[in-house]
Amino acid sequence: DAGVTQSPTHLIKTRGQQVTLRCSPKSGHDTVSWYQQALGQGPQFIFQYYEEEERQRGNFPDRFSGHQFPNYSSELNVNALLLGDSALYLCASFPSTGLMGNTIYFGEGSWLTVV
Amino acid sequence: DAKTTQPTSMDCAEGRAANLPCNHSTISGNEYVYWYRQIHSQGPQYIIHGLKNNETNEMASLIITEDRKSSTLILPHATLRDTAVYYCIVRVEVGGNTPLVFGKGTRLSVIA
């Protein structure tokens, strides 16, 4: 049973560029969330996708956007990158029905460095 | 903001039990207590969760006080691989899609 998988694991971008991060949820999970974790801090909620729509959003600017595909996989896009966007980006998933419980499972993350 | 308070750091000798406390005095009746840990540079790992009864699994035990205002995560025989940041989080489970709100957690160092 594959867990949450993310790609790429590491990447370096230049200020002003755009980046796309990808996530495949754990088998049987249809809801995907994204978190940002700056160095030395706990993860911060960015947004959550269910049925291909953004359902909840944390306190992040519109430069952060996402998408969910019919197979439940998801992408996180960040435009006009700033140095402060350098962080570990975590994808998490859980099933919406509650039949498997609503425990949230995380991927290993994508390390983004903006230079 | 996180609804939990945890000590910033703790040490534990290898082979001994590690007891990590958490205060959640404003917890609501339908909120569960979740514990995650994060080993350096990895994604958070689910450990255990509970509502009001004590819980045990292959990784740890969770002791929740009767008034539910605090809890303790117990790693019965800590090993060096248990060195990590441990996060205590309260969240609605069944029927809820609320995100996890992380605090700063407790940095546990297991010492040989």
C-alpha cells in the first residue's frame, strides 16, 4: 500500500520564477492538503482539495494555488517566488468518508530553495 | 493558533520510557488528541490519537486525563531513532475535515 508520494524531493528556483510541486495521495484517500514548513517552525496549512475544488485555505497569498485531478492527485503552484518561500512543502491526505478514519498522513515533502 | 502547549525540549536515556506532556485546556467535546513526530528533514509521522480513553498501539501509549485538559504520550523503551520533534494537536476526527494546526512541538533527544 503506497503512502503519500511527492515530487520532486529537492529543487532550486530563482526569485520571480514559478514552481509546481506534485503529490499522489495514499491509496483510498480522496482529500489532499498542502502545508509549508519553514526551517525551525511547525508546518503551516496552505489549502485543502476535495472533489477537485479548494475547500479550505490558510493565510497564504494568491501566489499559492493548487489543483486536484480526477485521480485525486494534486499540484501546488507558487508564482513570483520570493526568498521567503524557501521551505519544506508537505502534502497530506485522508479519506473523506470516515470509513477508514480521518487520520491525516504526510508525504516526505519537497524541499524548495529560492535564490 | 495551536490549542496545545508543550515543553520546548526534553531528554531521555536510551531504553527508558519517554513521557511527553501536552496541555489542551480549551479542548472541545468533539476534538481528539493527535500525536505526530517529525524526524529531521522528513515528513510528520502519525503516532496515535484518542478521544477520552487511554490508547495503545505498537508505537506508543496515550494517557488522557479524565477532564481531557492534558495528555501524555509514552514511548515505553526509547531508542536513538526516537529522537525527533513531537507534536500534540487537537482536531475533530469523524465528519470533520479540519486541517492540523501545529505548534512548535517538543524536541525529544534520546541519549545513549
